[in-house]
Amino acid sequence: MTIELQSPLDMHVHFRQDAMLRNVAPLTAKHFAGAVVMPNLVSPIDSLERLLWYTDQVKQATEGELFDPYMTLFFRDYTREELVAAKPQIIGIKLYPAGATTNSDRGVSQIHTMFGVLALMEELDIPLLVHGESNGFVMDREKEFQVVYREIASTFPKLRIVMEHITTAEAIGLLDEYSNLYATVTPHHLLLTLDDVVGGLMDPHLFCKPIAKRPEDRQALLTAALNAHPKLMHGSDSAPHPITSKECPGCAAGIFTAPIILSLLAELFEKHNALDKLQSFVSNNAVRIYRLSPPPKTVVLTKSPMVIPANYHGVVPMWAGKTLPWSIADFG
Amino acid sequence: MTIELQSPLDMHVHFRQDAMLRNVAPLTAKHFAGAVVMPNLVSPIDSLERLLWYTDQVKQATEGELFDPYMTLFFRDYTREELVAAKPQIIGIKLYPAGATTNSDRGVSQIHTMFGVLALMEELDIPLLVHGESNGFVMDREKEFQVVYREIASTFPKLRIVMEHITTAEAIGLLDEYSNLYATVTPHHLLLTLDDVVGGLMDPHLFCKPIAKRPEDRQALLTAALNAHPKLMHGSDSAPHPITSKECPGCAAGIFTAPIILSLLAELFEKHNALDKLQSFVSNNAVRIYRLSPPPKTVVLTKSPMVIPANYHGVVPMWAGKTLPWSIADFG
């Protein structure tokens, strides 16, 4: 028994840089035809020069694979000239509200101060990707950020806005309210709730931002994904940290899933009799929303068990040691 | 500047056994005139024989201090004869709903099956101490358990019931509804919300059961404590785990506060201009509710900074490395 996926895409991934980049990027490039690469390095990718440097780094790390990196810039007060020059090199610009996620201390805190750039992005048709969390109580941050999504979506009706890694039923509701709002959702938010993070023993390897929410939130996300909601895309938010940054007093936020994403999704969609929707969720929706032409790449999953390794180059994946029923077959 | 406390009490503490007992019990015995010792060892204290053994262990570990251990039994289907024999040796019986907290797998799961024992406890005037959490979603467990408190409190109106380590505004509300319901609250639940656990970096040393809740919950607990609500007692739930069980993939629940409790409370009550209520919160309320005669022991805090040590015998305390303004003075 096999599942064939055509040009699967990961519309939100963290590759980091240097040795980590060289270790993790090939794992994504092997399984996916393309991926949206986040710009939040310790020193963010916020200039054409740094963008070209990082693009080159990513291409070197994924050399030999049929794989398109879709690069992003870190939001700041760009000029029109900068945006025009960057546009051919990027899929969009990533906005981090100040302080809400890893390496986003330089993110913006005031939404109105960004309207100039947003107007230019709308005019130039550059998508806006948003980490949509307020600085409020951890379980309320995404909900509280809705007011910002509403304001941007209605002020810039032609700006394509992607709510990244949504975690709440409310965010699914927003998709249907504004035609220019889209979203990515991670496999782990389809599988986890806060109970998995702190409900039994505390698991640092299931700790991420935004944090996994309530059962009813997970259900809303899952229902939308299993029905291949046309405005919802797969974006793993796979976020590697060395084990020493996870199993420690100040555990970094991020779940590493890159090498097991398609196995996780195959099991989940099969369990819910929705395998016929998997192609749209992992590729077609993103191709349509972003108007992409990913390299033609057939990825085959076979129903043979895989044991999730304890770590990949010192990065512990989600559910290390667990057995998944679907594996990625070798492919040419 | 000093604060003098008369016979401060910790109405909920975990001493464990063996080396851990010998390491942590003296830290409590030094600062407190008495403490309610939890019975959830790996093999619970659920017989008179084990109770006498454990009492002896605790007394050995705290020898030389002016300190009364108030012992508890682990709830099970005791006979009248067992209860009559145990009564002089215990302050109450601790009920753990099945599976909700450390070493409580042997706790009960059906409340009605316990009515026989509860009736005997009411008749014999043995207090019931409860870890009140359902097996539901982690943020809802205490709220969902209210129905059990209501049923027990109304069915056994003369049974003194202590809701242990309450964490929600709803639990404070219950105190005023039933005359036979009392509660303990921990210093850490007066200080923390879920934000401190997983809102920034994840902190295993602030992970406990019940988990810290929402800001409005903390505010309700704090208001009641600062006003020395007459049915609310200090119970630290200080719960030591070796560092290897905390900074790891399956982090055990428990915050270790024993050596810093009074410093934490002094700072908190001073900040809110409620130092005049501290004596009632840390001693008088418990003396009245439990009808205790703790040994006369004056504990003096001085306003001289203490840096919280990195660990005590390999157990990391809450807020290790932080400086607190109040220290315990030496006393005779």
C-alpha cells in the first residue's frame, strides 16, 4: 500500500544557519518540492544583501535535491526601491509582533506604524506572513491578535495575508470572514493540545509558540485540514533546537518535525478517512494561493513502520522513539 | 527591620523518603513549627504500620528542631477499626483522584464508592484532604472537580474538607458556599500564572500540578490570601525532585520552595501592604481550622537580601539565583 504525493510543500519552516542549516535543510529538501524559509535568524534577514547570502546558503545545503526554497524577508520599514528589488527573490515578508517568538525581538510592536510598508506590499502584490500573537496571557495571544488581522485585512483588501501556524478555532473562523486572509497550520497543532505539553509529565520537545491550545481548538483545526479547507495550507513550523536548549531550565520554543511530517500526516489523514484530501492540504492549496510552480516531484509513502529516531544530529524530533505506520520510500 | 512570625505552619508538604527526606525535611523543620506531611510515597502510606514507620522516619530527619509533623494517610477503603486506631496519629486523610498527580496511581476514581469511609471519617471527625482535579483538560481540571466537592460537602456536612493547593477563582468561590470546605494555597500559585511556565521560555522548575492558571485566577487567590481569608491556609506543596527528573524529556510535576517560602511570602505581603495578615495566613487560620497546638516557635525574618541557591542537595528551588529581600534570621 502506498500514498503518492505530487510536489508536497512545507509553507513554513525554520532552517537556522551554519551547521544547523546544513543538518536540517536536507531533511526537508528530501521530502518536499519546496518550502517557505523563515527569516528570523539571530540577525534577521532584512536586506537584499542578507537575503541573497541566505538564499545561497540554503541552496548549498539542499544541493542535489529537487527543491525550491521560497525565501522571506523579516518585516521592517522597507522603501519601495527595496521591495521592488527584493520581490523576485521572495515569496513574502514575515511579520513578528515584538517579543512573541524565537529571535523576534526586533519585530514590530505597533501595527499602525507599518501601514506605509503594507500599502506598498499590497500595491506590489507581496504577501504578508504573520506570527499572530499578542503579548498577553499565553492561551489568549492568538485570540487577542485577531483585532490586528481584522484591521490589516480590511485596510488592505488586496494584500494577501497568511496567518501562520494557527492554533485556535477562532482563527479558522477568520478565514471565512476575509477573502484576503489565508493560513498555515502545523501537523503538531493537528495532533497536540496543552495536555500533551504539561498535562502529564512536562515535555519540552512538544513545547512551541504558539503553544498548543484546547481540545476544541485542535478539533477545529483538524476538521479544516481534513476537509482541505481551500485557504488552509500545510506549514510545519519545524523549528530545530539543540537538545541542550530544550532539556534545560529555559527551554526554547520549537518542535522539530521536518523528517517525519509526511508520515505524521499520512497516519492522521488515513485515520480520519481523508487521504483523498492530503494532496490539496500539502500542496495544491499553497500552489493556488501563492501561484507557485514547484518542481515536479513525486513523493511516495509506503505502509511500513518507521521508528522515529532519538535525534537527528543532536536535535530531538517530536515523538522520538514512537513508531509511525507510514514511511517515505526512496525515490529518484 | 524584622518580621516576627509565631509558629508558622506549612499545611501541605512533600518530604519523600530516604535520602531526599533527610535532605529536605530539615529545611521545613527549621522554618516552621509544624507541617502536614503528604502520604504519596511510591508505595503510599496507607496502613497504621506504614504510618508509624514514616512518622518515625520524619521525626528522625527533623530531630533537634522544634517541629511537629502532622501525618496523613493515603485514602483507601479503611475499616472503622483502622480509622479509630489511626486517628491519634494523623491530622487527616489525603484523597487523590486516580492518576492526577505524582505517585497517585492508586488514588480512587469513583467518588460514590468512597461514601462509606467518608461517613466514618465524618463520624470520627477526621478531616479529608483532597487533590481536587478531574482527568480532563489541564486548565479545566480543578473547575471540573467542583461537582465532587459540592457533593461531598453537602452529603457530609460535618466532615471538614480541605481543598488542597487551590489554583482558581472558582475554588475561592466555593469556600463561601459550604461551611465545611476549607483550602490551602501555595506561595507559588500566588506568584505564578501559566505564562511563567510556558509563556516565555519553558521552565520545568515552575511546572507543578495543579498547573498555574490564568492571571484572574492568581488575582483571586492573592486577594483571599492577602486578606487572610479565614478558611484559607498556607500549604506550600513544596515538592522536591532531583534535577535529573526535572530537566529532561518527561519532567516531573512539583515546585520546590521549602527553604524560601517565608521569604517569598514576606516580600509578597509587604508589597501589597498586608504584612499584618501574614500571621493569620501562615499559622492562625490553620490552628483554628485544625484545632492545633503547635510548638511555640518564633521565626524572625530580617530585611537582608538572600540569593536563592542554585540547588539544595541536587534539588533546584523555585527562582534559583534570584535575590529576595527578606531572609530568615538565626533563632534559638
